[in-house]
Amino acid sequence: MEKQIKSGLLYIVATPIGNLEDITLRAIRVLKEVDLIAAEDTRHTLKLLNHLQISKPLISYHRHNEDIKSDILIQKLKDGKNIALVSDAGTPGICDPGEEIIKKCIELDINVVPIPGACAMINSLICSGISTKEFTFLGFLPLNKKLRNNKLEEIEKSNKTIIVYEAPHKLETTLKDLKGILNGTRRIVLAREITKIHEEFIREDIDYLIENLEKIKGEIVLIIEGNDKEENENVLNNLDIEEHYRFYQSQGFEKKEIIKKIAKDRNVNKNEIYKKFI
């Protein structure tokens, strides 16, 4: 009778997001002990392994080859090999490859073991000064206009803290989209280059961020305060109608849009507001 080979383990190993000291002793041990390391970019991971003086076989595993390489890795796990999955930075599966093979392993009763470590969104959140009690992580906002508008609407309505990733070359578009929904009453914190030499938390209003785009470089995380609608309504409704108008005017809204917003805030017909500003 053939001896059945016990499946290997898939380790999901968090690696540094900038500072090479941000790797756990357990992660180092696992990387030394596994039979194979599946890396988002083998060249990038090789630099980390060389720094740690670890020599292991590497296999490329990224967004564009997940389907093919997942099957290869699954077979190696079935053959009893232990594999460490790493991304270029941070925790695999969080806006990085990994989710696909993790699902397949679970379906096949192959054990998946988390090796905790660095994660940009969590470290940005805890130093933001914005509520950590409840939060929603949206990753990168979609490029598709309809899907993007859906996400923006979700941000506008959410009473939870929102976390968003963004690339520097898309930051201007995203900030201008957010300006249109945040109404100037919700705080936003921009965290950049977390754990790196130029790490910075910019706790300014959204207009400041838009005006200083040329100074904002590197990996970016946006932390957006939840929409306390009741509190915001109380603040706005305590303003007289002219102050209410100037509030939205200072945010760059046109007259027609301002009238619609005031009518919505005060729950009155927009024609009633329009007559006051003829």
C-alpha cells in the first residue's frame, strides 16, 4: 500500500514595506525553512533575501500569472513541499497577489498559515488621529467611471473611517473627486512613505493637499473621517442662509450646485432657496 504524502503548508509571509528592520523573527525563520518562496517580483524579493542571508528557490507569482502559477504551487504543496508566499511589500493578499491561491488551498484542505507583519493601511490608520473603532478599506479606487462613482457615493455616506490607497500620478484626480463629496466638514489625513526615510503624515484640509501636489510623492494612503451626518446637519442648519451659501462657495461649488446642497441640507424645495439668491 502506497504511503500518502501529507500536504505541505502555505505560509503567507508579511515583509517590510520600506524599512528592512520591519520583519519578524518568525518570518525570517519560515523563509529559511520553507522549500520554495513564491514572490510577486523575484528580483525585489532576492534583495531582501540577500539582506537576510537566505538562499532559497524562487518562483514568480503575480497578478498576470496567478491562474497558471497557482496550479503549479498547489501541486508542489500536494507533494509535501512547504511554500512561503510574499509580495513586494507588506502583507500578501491585501491589494497584492495571494487571494487566489489562498482560496484554492482552503478548498483543497491545504493549511494556510499567516505570518503577521507590516501592513501600510493599519500603520497609517493608527497614526492618523482619526477614529479606529470601525473602518472600511477600499484599496485603490476603480478607474471605471461608474464603479468609481459607486465607491465615491459609499465614501460620502459611510459613517465609518475610510482607507484608500492611491498612486502619486492619480492623486490629483482622486483628491478632486473627494472634495466634491466631503463637504469640507470631514477630516482627511494623507500618509506617505510609511516606515521609509521620508515618512510623513499630512493633516491638512483637502484644498491644501490639492494645492501642494508637487510636494507629495511616494506610496500614499488616504484616511478619511466617517460622515457624522447628524452632527454635520446640526452645524450647517445653525448657519443662516447666507453663511450656509458662503460655506459651499468657499469650497469652489457653483451657484446651481450650492442651491441644491442647501435645499438638501435643510430639507426644503430648491426653488425656495433659489428665490433667496436671485
